[in-house]
Amino acid sequence: MANITLSVPNDVHEDMKRFSEVKWSEVARKAIIEKIEAMKAADRIAGKSKLTKKDIEEFSKMIKKEARKRYVKE
């Protein structure tokens, strides 16, 4: 198994030390694996898509515009 070095802010490190019973390397390992699985799933879905990059950019703009409308009202 490979090793990695992980940097966290000092306040997070202090909290991690406070909860020393937690196996933080296992927490990080699981989070990384979950993220990789989500990215693989997104790749599988995107691989089947017939949308162009331009289509996606236009769709993204529309979503952001509608989201702004919704949240500016609230």
C-alpha cells in the first residue's frame, strides 16, 4: 500500500489530536475511495453522453442563472 502526506490547517490538526481514538488515516482513505468511485461513475455517464463541451457550458450557464434568480429572491 502506498503512503501519502496530507496537509490540514492547524486548527483541524488540533481537533484531530483531541479525538485521537479516531483512525484518521482510515477516515481519509474512505473519503478518497468514495470520491474516486463518484468520479468513475461520472466518467461512465459522461462517456455515454452525446453533448458537446459547448452544450455543457451553455447548460451550466442556464443552471447558474436560474439558481441566482432563486436565491436572490430568498
